[in-house]
Amino acid sequence: MAGQRVGVVFVSHSDSIARGLVELAGQMAPTATLVAAGGTDDGRIGTSFEKVSAGIAEADAGAGVAVLCDLGSAILTAETALDFLDDEQRERVRIVDAPLVEGGVAAAVAAEAGDDLDAVVAAAESARGGEASPAASGAPAPAQGSDAADRAGSEASAALSRTVTLVNADGLHARPAAELVKLAATFPQKVTVNGVDAKSLLAIMALGLTKGAELVIATEDPGGDEAVQAIAALAESGFGEA
């Protein structure tokens, strides 16, 4: 399965919503296989067994397919479509219990990074709140001033930490956040940005960093310096936007 990537199928009662989500996620995962399977066969609100089945077939390149649904009956339609797959294909198709928008975007970015099916599903499921952000856990979110950066930096080895000022006019919004996550995913070491996992799109976006904020990029892994330096260089470049 070398070179193959997990596909993502968006099942919605609305064709417009499904196609819009493919457009949205595609901004952050332009080479991932993202398929819309929304609405009924004749364009009404509802779901279609044929559309879902065709969407799974289109998204399946051999590495697996993550299927995200909006409402309960969409899940039933997807489950019916799975029942009609042969055993081999059914093993590599997963219906994911995750919010359609946030989970779908996270899954798309993970697929774009080349993650396997389990990792893509886990990325989508993180949108349920299982991986708590500072706000979700009740802990104070990292402040954006230099004091916060100094505190965060002091918690990591000085040799394995870089502090970079965010230069993007619109801050660390979805597209640059996705670029950061995709780069972090190419390294096996764990790296954090202002204390959150650099490989979690939702955690990075939840930081809410604006232009001029400081990113403290750090790792406790002795072999993680290359990852820290690469992410710092990407941030200094403005993630391709500056």
C-alpha cells in the first residue's frame, strides 16, 4: 500500500453540506481523497445508499476509508452500505463517531499527512473532546504574551525549544495550522506548540493565536531537535502566506 492514502467520505442529508465540507477540508488537505455523499439520488434532503456506496468505492485506494455522518439515519445508510461490501473491503472501512465538520477536517489533514486508518479515525474522534484542549479541561489557555512564552520555554530543555513570533496577518487559522500539523506528522518525535500536541489540528487551532503571538515549539525527545527546527522555520516563513 506504499503511496496509498486513507480516503474520507462525508455523508450528509444535504448535498450542499457534503460538497461544502469537501471544499473546506480540501483547502487543508488538497491531495487527500475526499468524497461528498450527500442528499438523495434526486436531489432532495436525505441520504442515498447508492451515493454512499459509490463514495466508499471512490475513496478506497486500498489504505482504508473513514466515513463521517451528520445524523442518525445517515449512519444507518452508511452501515447498510458496509453490509454490502465484501469482507476484505469491509475490514478497511470505518464509520467514525465524530462531529462531521471538526472531525472531518481533522481526518482529512491526517489522511493528507499519510497517516494510517487508525490514526485518521483517532484524529477525527479527537473532535469529540477526548483530547482536552486547555479550554476544555478548565485549565487556563496559554497567554499570547512573552511571559507565557518564557514560562512554556522554561518547561522544556533550552536546546530543544524555539520561540517564534507569528507573522501571519490572520493568525494561526485553519490553513497554516494544517501545514504545521502535516509537517509535525512527518517526524516520529512528539513536539508541542505552546504546550499542546503539534500533531493535533484541533488542539493547535484551539490555541487561538493571532498575529504577533509567540509560538513556543518544544520537545522532550532527545532526537526531536530536527522537528523543532523545521516547525520553527515553517512558522518564520509565515506558513507560505507571508
